[in-house]
Amino acid sequence: MSDPLKSAMEAMDDYIAGLNHGDEQAVNDACNFPHVRLAGGKVAVWDRHGDYKLGDFVARAGDGWHHSTWDERTPIHVGRDKVHLKVKFSRWRKDGSLLGTFETIYIVTLQDGHWGIQARSSFAA
């Protein structure tokens, strides 16, 4: 049996690597669906693998977004098929200047043998 926290962290690492490399397939592969995001007073739902589009992310990431980093990933609850994490991340421009730092709750789940991010509640735009 795999370690749920380790598997959740690997899914999160795959997600941010996909974002930072502009790899839409990798971002979708790091998620479970339906995938839910609550931010800015709105709920977004991506029903199926492939529905998450990097163009939508880049449009909301901020002027000049180049990459993102994890600043904190603290487990809140760890179950055998679901992990809740208190997360802080930063968005950066290519010149190394900070766009912003945001606090978020991530829920990473095990579905059909696949660990992926399934839900986020964020204070990011």
C-alpha cells in the first residue's frame, strides 16, 4: 500500500511542474475529475480530463506570470484515499519579481488507483 501523503505530494509536484513547463497534459494528469476550484467568489468545475486549459490559468495568473512555487504544504487530514493540505504558493515573473503569494486548501484524492488534485479553495484570483 502506498503512503497517501507521499502520493499526494507527488501529484502536487507533478501539477506545478506541468504549469511551469506549459504542459497542459501533465497538469490534467496531476488532477482527478471532476476537478473543482473555489476562488474569487466563483466555483469552476472541470468535468473531464483535458477540460483544464492552461490558457485559462495564464489569463488569471497575473501580468507577466512565468512560474509558481510551493511555499508551504502542511497536511491537515491524511486518510488512505484522501489528503487535505494547507497550501501557500507564490507566482513569479521571469525577472524574479513576485506577482503574489496565496493561501489555499487542496484536496488530493485516490481514484481508480490514481492520486490527483480534485479540489482547491483559494484566495488567488
